[in-house]
Amino acid sequence: MRPRSRPATAGSLVWLLVIGAVLGGCVAEPRRASAVLSIADGSWPERRASLQELAQFSLSGRIAIAAAEQGFSGNLRFGQAGQRSDLMIDGPMGIGGLHIGWDGEAIEVVTSRGLRLDGAAARAEIERRLGFALPLAELRYWLLGVPAPNAPAQETLREVDGVAKRLAGLQQSDWVIDYASYGTAPALPNKLTARRADTRVRIVVDRWQP
């Protein structure tokens, strides 16, 4: 697909409505986050497999990024529906509003000014705005506190009631992720930090939604 840059049209407005539906949990899906509650106290292999299969969830929270000589903080929303992922970041320092959508093959970016980009142009815009290349393939899994299933990973586990059940740390795809704390209902991460070279990303999840 040839990269393009143009103001938002009716098509992009439809895309924004799709994002809203995903983040609002309005799209049908094969497995809901509520199903995770029943295995929250299971073994780590069971928990990991179940979360890696989770096909729909959304979260809202805050993000702080320090990359090279720039940094900013802002609000974060993420939604997963099947293979479709949508990330929305709102913040100061030139980032404005940034909406990123991808499905494992195609990627699209819509800025707060209505600029719409796809393909290589979208990836370049993400790196320009954030200061680093976003690990798109892994992000949905790391937010849930599990490694991405199709890449080697080194896990450090945390015990719950004397049994190793959750990730305390993860190394994958040249990133190091530390999980500072988890919620209780659902038992999913609510504070994590991802580091790679001179980049540090901190995420605080205020709310998980099935």
C-alpha cells in the first residue's frame, strides 16, 4: 500500500467511529476479559495461555515517555477487538492527539488535526511523535502482563500465595518490561515500565474493561 498524507475525509471519520466502538467494548468477540477472572488464581502456564488468547479488551490510563532528549506525559486508551488494535494518546509537547490502528498487516494513523497516514508514512509519524518505534506486535500482550507468543522471551515470575502466577519482569524484542503492581478485579497490570536503550515508557492503568 502506497503511503499517503491527506486531511481527514468521511472515510477517516468512519474510522474514528470504529475506534470509539472498539474502545467502548461494543464489538462482538470470541473471548471476553471477564473470562480471565475465573483463571486469575491458576498456574502461570494457564494464565499466560488464557491471556495470550484474549481477543477483546480495553483500558484507559496515563502514559509518560522519555526518549533520547524528549519526553512527555498524557492520557492513554487502548482497545483490542480480534486482530484489530487501537491506541489513542492525548498529550502536550507537540504530540497532540494521536490515534493509531493496526491489524497485524495494515497500520493507520490519524492526528488531532485530521491528518491521515498509512504504511511507512504512519510508522515514520509514530516514531517522530513518540521518539521511538512502537512495538506494535507485542503491545497488546505486554499490557496484559504476558509475553507475545511468537517471539523468544525471558520471564521473571512473582509469587501469589506462595505460587508463581504473574510476571514481575519480561525481556522480549530488545525491551525490558517491569510490572510494579497488579489490580485485583481483574488481576491485570496497573503499573508497568518498558525500557529499551535510551527510551523509557511508564504506563498506569486506571481502568480495565472487558
